[in-house]
Amino acid sequence: MAIRSPAVKKSVTIHPETLRALGRERTRNLSATVNESLQLVAALDAQQAIVAEWEAQHGAFTEDELRPFLESAMRAQIENVARLLRERSEPASRAPSAKRPSRRK
């Protein structure tokens, strides 16, 4: 069994617009959402530190070296936005998590 360290309690201020932009599942357990978001930010910080260290030793990445990664990131962002728009436009009864009754007999 994994041993988990105790949670650290912190007080945060969240803009109302940010809360309104979150889906119901994200606001249902706000602590989990904040924790997940901070884990993503920590991973990004670690990646940026690796890049900075590499660039300090080898020089800055060129535009040609960065292009495939930037294109991939832009494609992923577009796909995420498209998915969110589809989810928001679907009626609640047709949401991906809802089970539709079978019409087969």
C-alpha cells in the first residue's frame, strides 16, 4: 500500500470567471482540480528547466528545431478546444458519460 504524505492546507483566491469556465466535474472537487493543475504546472516548470539547462550548454534552439514541437502543441490545443465545444453543444442526455438506451430488441 502506498504511503501518502499529509495534504498541505492553503487558502487561494480564484476569479469568478475562472470558476464559471470550469465544467461541473472540475468544480465538484475543487481541491483535486487545483492539485491536478499544480502537478501540470510543476511538470511544465521541470521541462522548462531541462530546456534552459540544455540551451545553456548548447545554445538556443533554432526556429527549425522548434517548429515540429510548436505545430504539435498547436494541433493538440485545437483538438482540445474542438472537443470542449462539442461537449458543450451536446444535450446532457447525449453527453459522453451518459449511457444511451439500446434500441435493439
